[in-house]
Amino acid sequence: MQVSNMARSKAWMLTSHGGFSFAVGELAMVEYSIEAEIFPVPLTPKHCPAVAYWRRRFVPIINYGKLFDPQVNDDIRQIGVLAYQTQPHTPLQHVAIALDHSPRSIIVDDEQACELPMVFAYRYPDLAISSFAFDDKTIPILDIGYLCSAAFVTRQSSKKTQGRSGPGH
Amino acid sequence: MNNYTSQKSIGYDAKLSLLSIGERRIAVPQKEVVNVLLLQDAVPAKPPAVGQFEYHETIFPVYAFTAQFELLASTTSSQHYAILIVGDSGVRFSLCCDNVESLSVTTDMDWDRVPDCMRLTASPLESFLYYDNQLIIMTDAQSLWRWIEHAGKQHGA
């Protein structure tokens, strides 16, 4: 009998508003909601246009699809609330991602690892930790802490002033 | 899926002035508001101000925003009032609004600081408050002035 040493991990696969797939670790997913109170907020980055009032606090909503397609609208109905830490041993932070479908629980093993889509190398080099092949698609595993950081906003702002470049998703 | 808690931030003044600008509701510390005047009493001023008041021998230029914080060249038909505010650095100006209310902050109110991923350069947004089933944007005179200066430059003023 052959024994496999292949590492297997549980994860959540999410489909953003606008139809872009990505994954987060099993423990990052806190809640999926189709009835959150959502409030648009002015003077914010285009990919972060609103907040959700969730469990008596406001969490920012990332319209992830807008990072890849500016035509994705802000008519957000479904969100997935994710937890992340900016440093080990620090309090958990929360963020909501605009979704098109309910999250899907999956199991990923090392054999599925593959190269990141080119768009990440061109536009968002630090946004994905790694990626894997699933259902004939390449699914990035996002660094949620970086997506929610001031560094990411600064990088987006500076790129806007330099002009946009790189291929589409 | 797991249940987690996160740190809450509570802060600001015990009393706020709550301004309505269209559908937007903005709160500033009441200690910064020196008076509320009728906008119709303002006299013309140099753009991007839409007018000015002389109050206790000090000039307060009047600025008008949309609900999206865009600087306006003239007031909207619903803006009838102007609050006169003074910032920590001594900056003095006036802001048009549709209505002004007083709001006492209580410990059961839910506050959150604007997260890093929502902050843009010169943005005056400081915190969010959930009140009366609405989102209230908390700011202050200094932050608003920084935004007025930034927006004024964008308009080439």
C-alpha cells in the first residue's frame, strides 16, 4: 500500500462580485451574509466603496472584482466577512468582500499548486500568497492583511498617477 | 466558520453637531461649532468659497459640499444653514448644510475608526457612527479644512 505525504488543507473558495474566484484559509471565513446593512462611503478607493454594519461594528467592503475590471458595479448584495491579523498575537481585524455566490468549502493538496496568474505579477505582486488549480481555473490564495493595508491603497494610488498597465485577468 | 471579536474604537467629543447634506449625515465636535447662521445672510466671496460671514470681526469663508464631499461652486436649493467652525490650529470657516441637530454620544453607540483600506490622501473621514439606522461620518474642522484645500486645488482654485 502506498502512503502519501501530500499536505491537504481545507479552504474556502469565493466568487467575488463581478465573478473573480479566489480562496482564503479555512479559519479566515467568519460569515456569509445576504442581508447585511450596507452603506456607500464617499472619498474611498474605488475597490473599497462601502461599509457593512455587522455585529454592531462597521467593516469595510472590498469590491475585489473591481481590481480586475473597472466596469464591475457597486451594487453589492452579498458579502463574506473575513478575519485576519496584521501581526501575530494582535487582535483579529475584519473585512467584508463583495460576493456573487455563497462560499464553497474545498480541500486543496500540494499537488494542485501552480503559478500565479500573470495579472498578479503585473499589477498586484504581493496580493496573493500562492495559487492552485481547481476546476480548470487558477485560484489565487489572497493575503487579506495586505489587501486591507494602507500599503496596498498607497500602491494603487501611485499606480493610478503613473497610468495603468499590464494585462487583464 | 468561526466567531471572533475585534477591537472597537470609541472616541471623540461627548456632544456632536450633526449636519445633513442631502442624504449624507456628518458629525463634528460641538466644541468646534461657534454658531449656526442662515445662509441667506452670507455676502459674496472669492471662489471656491460660495460666500462669507463676518462674525465677531472675523471673516468665515463659506464652503458648500455635495453629499459625496465634492466642492460646489454654489449652494444647493436645500442648503439653508451654515455652521461656523474653528479648528485646533485656529482655522475658521463655514460649511453649508440642509439641517443641524445636536447629538449626545452615549456609551451604547457603536463607533469605528475609518480603516486603513478606506483612507485616501486628504480625506476628512475619521470615524463611522451607527445612529438612527444610519451611517454618520465623523470628522472635525481641521480634517474638513484639509479636504477643502485639497479639493480647491483639484478645481484649480
